[in-house]
Amino acid sequence: MTFLGIWFFIFGLLSILIIRKSFILVLVIIEILLLGVSSILIGYSFLLDQIEGQHFSLFVLAAAAAESATGLAILVQFYRVRGRVDYDVYFFLKG
């Protein structure tokens, strides 16, 4: 299970470096990264016979769900204001 998690994490890192056009794809890639981290935590939790890794994995997945909901809400609001959903439009958010 840990090798699958490492593969997901590496795949997510490479994807986020390559794919930067779509806001929705970036959210999906972040979800893949967090899924990889969660499966690594669960794998090592089973390996070391500790329950804390599984608890922390549930916390990571809950935070990922909240992050996706917030990102999609921002995406819907930008579509209502601007009328289009382009990734290049979001550079005006830089502070």
C-alpha cells in the first residue's frame, strides 16, 4: 500500500508541474497528492501497528474534502463574476 501511495504522490507532483491550464484539473491533482499521503500513512500505520496514522489519514481526507468544496465555490463565484473559467484569469489574486 505504501508503494501505491508513493506512486500517487510522485504522479501528482509531476502532473502539477506539467498541467496548469485548468483550475479543476489542479484541484483533482491536489486530491491525488493527498490520497497518496493518506495511503502512505495507512500503510505505515499497519506496518508499525499504530492507530494514529489511520486517525491522521482520516483528518487529511476530511481536510481534502473541505479544500475541494472551497475551491469549487471559488470557481463558481469567478464564473458568475467573469463569465468564463480560465486559469490565466486567477493571476490577479496575487497580493
